[in-house]
Amino acid sequence: SSTAENEDFVIFGELPDDWPASVVIMDGLKLSHSNYMDGGKMIIASASGIMDPAKIMDFYTNLDGWEKDYTGPWITTEDFIEGSMVDESGNKLSIVIHVDNIESSLMLMYKIPE
């Protein structure tokens, strides 16, 4: 798409057309923005909310059509969780959750297929 050519293209409050339909923003989290990175090869969606980070990770590791990708990092600490998912076409989704006091910040990174 033409928007993907602009690396700094930011969309506030919504996901771009290239975003996979199966990856929704979890109820209870608010999408702040999404943006293209890496010359348009990756889309990052940022959301946040007052929610247990383990519950967020559980939601994203149980998305239809996606499974855990153990080639990527899996990290869990008190205030940080990271994991990776892959779908049947080999598309990758990275999930990073930071916890600050009671708010959880979610960053989803979707690599656009070549």
C-alpha cells in the first residue's frame, strides 16, 4: 500500500488495512496508535489499560489461527512479558507488555509478509 512506503506513517486510534483481521485489540485495552516501521515491513500497534499482564498475554497466545513461536524470545518478569506468535502462513506477531504501577502497556509488532 502507499502508506507503507512512509516509514513514519502514524495512525491514531485505529489499525491500518495491512493489519491481520484475526489480531484484535483486547476488550479493556485502548489502542492509542499504530505505525509502520522498518521501511513499511512492520506495523506496530500500541494499546494500554488497567489489566493483569498475564491475562493480556493469555488472550494473545490464544488467537484463532496463531500459535506460539518458540524461535522468538519468551520472557516473563514482574513488570515485563514478551512472546512471539506465528500463523499458518509464517507471518509473525511479537507481543510485548510493560507494567507501570497498575497500567499495562501493550505493543504488538506484526511483520508484513514479503
